[in-house]
Amino acid sequence: MITVTRLNGSKLMINALLIEIIEETPDTIVTLTTGKKIIVTESASELQLLIQGYIRTIGVLAATQKIEQTEGP
């Protein structure tokens, strides 16, 4: 889960694995795989860093790197 801030200042935790699209129009709109849209104050680049940090904590990034390292001739 990552914590984001709605436009009214309230905090919200969302499952980073359910994020399908992040748009800046100029507000940042997060679209989930469920179709729900959330407008947040964080920029797309800030969200990218939050998502990468979350993925590291659950070990998905390490698992994909090990797969890439073991593939080959």
C-alpha cells in the first residue's frame, strides 16, 4: 500500500499493484484496475518513486531481477 493525499488534504492508502494509469492533466489522476479514479496532490514522478519503494518492500523487484540474471545461454 502507498499513502497518497487527496486534494482536500486527507490521506488515503491505495494498493500500488492495482494502479493501471497515472495521468497529469494538470491534476494527477490515478486510475485503478477496478475503474475507480482518484485525484491526488502528488506528481506522477512522486507516485513512481512511492510505487518502486513499495515493490521493493514486498520483494517483487528482487524476484524479477533474479529471473533476469538466471536467464540466458
